[in-house]
Amino acid sequence: MKTISLKRLSAATLVAMGMCATPALAEPTLEISGAVEVEFNTGDDHTSATSGDIALATVALNFDAQINNNVSAHIVVLHEDDDTDPPVIDTGIISITNDSMFMNAGRMFIPFGNFESHMVSDPLTLEIAETQEAVIEVGYEADGLRASVYAFNGGADKNEADNDVVDDFGISIGYNMKMDSMSLDLGFDYINNMAETDSIEGTVIGGGPGGGTIEEHTAGIALHAIINMDALTVIFEHITAADDFNTADLDFNGENASPSATNLELAYTMNMGDREMTMAVAHQRTSDIDASALPESRNMISVSTTIVDDVGFAVEYSSASDYETADGGTGESGGMLTAQLAVEF
């Protein structure tokens, strides 16, 4: 019954917001943008395994269509070496706005986690929490406040009859504030079923790339704070399960698992002639994570700049340590050097 009500509410909201739309533009507009990133890396990973590669890390084409003053569409075509072959439709969103209200519908990354970083590598918070699904999101945004609710039908279904339903949902609340040269970004996100995150969905017991059945939902919480003070940026993010997973769904070394990840990052931007250079350091940690997938801790340093307009270059060094053997890891550690050349257009 709740699922039917949610579907009706979402459809009714979509129709109501569409009826409030202003007349169509004389001609809809289309903007095309994109990015190409090439990366080189060499060194040892957190298990002390040696590797090195040159990869076309990212090719992204963004299509932004403005249909009228209230309706837009956003499409991303993505290629990543070893992850997408051939290229895929990564994102497809219809957005409807009316004053401070908005609705997003389509395939997108749900608002669970912020993941901002100055590093070349994705933060460990993203590695455990990024979630991409076909979603309907309804929210409010004005005066620095952004709040939304969303729902989707994920792949980690409860082990019960008629389980292929829209029973995954969450909320996201954020607040931005500016005072002279300082800005503050605070956020709180909640998801009722953390087994739906892209990394955990494939590791639940009995799961796989498309997920699996679970005995019960285990909620997840994400908190972030980003402070900008002139040239200095401080980033803090913590993502965790709100409770232990049922051991029939997910365990850590045979015991209760409550997976989490934390990212603490400091970045300083300075002028070097007519170009800006950013130096950043980060400390990241995980807990109750499959040791073969992610390190227990990682320290990082990076330097990034623009060579010419819209052409960036970054170098990163990371030192990562695996979980101890008693926790299912190798007890090893390693260092990795990564360089990235990126073009945006």
C-alpha cells in the first residue's frame, strides 16, 4: 500500500509542477560540454601488489537541453577504461522547477554523500556510498537551504514475496552560508537501505553485480562539512551504517558489520603567475569493509594546476595500508603515484 501511495504522490507532483510551468521558450536550447582525462599510475596498492597503467580514465559528453523556463533535461554519455565498454548512458534526468520547488526524475546519483575532493583518486567515502539508480526526487531549495526526499526500486530486495517494489527511499538536507570571504556547506543524508550503494550491493551475501536478497534493511547516514576561507578549504565527510547489518546479509570477518568511511582534507590555492595552483593533503579511513576491495587507511598529497585555459594537470601520491590479517587483510601497505591530464570543453 505504501508503494502505491508513493507512486501516486510522485506522479501527481510531476503533473502539478508541469501545469505550473511557464510558456515554452521560442526555441528550446541545447548545450554540449564534456571532459577527457588521461591518467598514468605506478606503484604498490594497499596489499603491496605492484601495478602500473596508462588509462583513458574518463570521456564524458554532457547534453543539457532547456525545454522551457521550468523544464530541462540532462544526459551524460560516459566511457571509463575497464569500467564501461562500450560507452554508456550514465545519467538521464528530467528536471522540473517551480519557484523554490523542484523535481528530478530519471537515472542519476542519489543525494547520499557529497564526495568533494581535490585529489585525483576518488575518496573512500565515494567508494562505499556512491549510488546510481532510476529515481524520483522532490525537494525545496531557497535561501541556502536544500531539502529533498527520493525513492527508487533497487537491486538488494528483501527476502519476501512481491519484493520487486519501490521500497528504497531517503532524505537529503543541506545548508550553505556565506559571510564575507568565508563559506560553509553542511549536509545530512539518510538512506533506508545502505545495501543499495553500488559497492555494498554486489557484496551482500548471495548477491552479485545486480544485487541479491537481504533479510532486512539497514539504514545509512552521511554527514559532511566544507569550509572555505579565502584560499583555504577544509573538507570533512563521514558515512556509516546506522546499525549493524544482519549477519545473514553482510558480515566482517564472520562478525557483525557496520561499514563506514571518513575523509578529512585540507587544500590551499595560491597564485603562480597568471595560474592557480592547489596543494592538498588528505587522511581517509574505512571500517568493516572487505579488505580485498579498499584499504583500512590512506594518506594522500596532491598538486594541481592549469597548464592553459581548460587544460589541467595534477599529480597525486597516496600511501595506503590494508587491514590486519586478523581482520581478513594482508597487513601490507603500499604507495602509488598518479598523474592526470584533463581537458574540459
